Amino acid sequence: MSEHKGECATSPAMLLAAVVGVFAVPVLMITMIVQLVLSIQAGHVDKNDPRMTDAAVKERIKPYGEVKAIDPSAPRVEKTGEAVYTEVCSSCHGSGALGAPKFGDKGDWGKRNVQGFDTLVKNATNGIRAMPARGGNPDLSDIEMSRAVAHMANSGGASFKPK
């Protein structure tokens, strides 16, 4: 009988083949799976689709908000009435939301314009009914409020001059 019972003879070549098999086979399988997924996905994306243009994709993935660093000691530049309207007022006055007089609608603005410019500015500055004070932007100055009111009221038939 043999003195080496139950022992298995392994050579360095067999050991090397086992190590390569243990690492190479999973890497090969993963590579094949990734290639399969990529080929399936490539069939689902139409490169000529207008939703896949660079501009459309950038619009979809753009950040929700942005941070602006403002120097508090920098001189403040007053906005025009049109700029204030576009940035703040148009969200309600453009569509007439919550009973807001629509921009350019002489019927909506006519009954308000007879109240006088000062009353309109006071109501816009302090808020009235569903409209918040300063249109919801507390950073607007009195001059900017006056310009915005004049811009909107004048679109409805008035001839106010901002103060």
C-alpha cells in the first residue's frame, strides 16, 4: 500500500489554472452581461428623437435652484417696470390667476385705474385680497413697485408716470 493515502497531487500548473478560472470566469461573465444590456438599451434610444438633443437633455437635468452670491455693499440698481412685471408679476397678472387683472386687459384695468395711481401702488405694496405685499417679493423697492404698477396699468389704458 501507498504511504500517501487521501492526499491529492496538485501541481503548480493546476493551481495557476484554478486561480485564473476563479477570477477570469466571473469577469468574463460580467463583461458579457454588460454588453448584452448595452446592446438592448441602444435599441431603445432613438438618436433622432427631439427629446434626445443636447439642449433637451440639459433642460431636463438642470438643477432645480441656483445659488447667487450677492455683495450686500454693492450699489442697488433699480429694475424697470417691465423687468419687475416679467420677474414677479407675470405669474398671476399674465393669466389672471386668483382674480388678478390680466396684463393688457382694458376691462380688468379700467375699473382699477379710476382709483388712481397712488391707491394702486399702495394696494400693490401692502397687498390686497389674494395678492401678497410687493407681489410676494419683499426685496422690491417702492420705486420698483411704482414702475411695475405704472407698466401694468398703462397696458390697460392708463397713462400713469411712475414716481
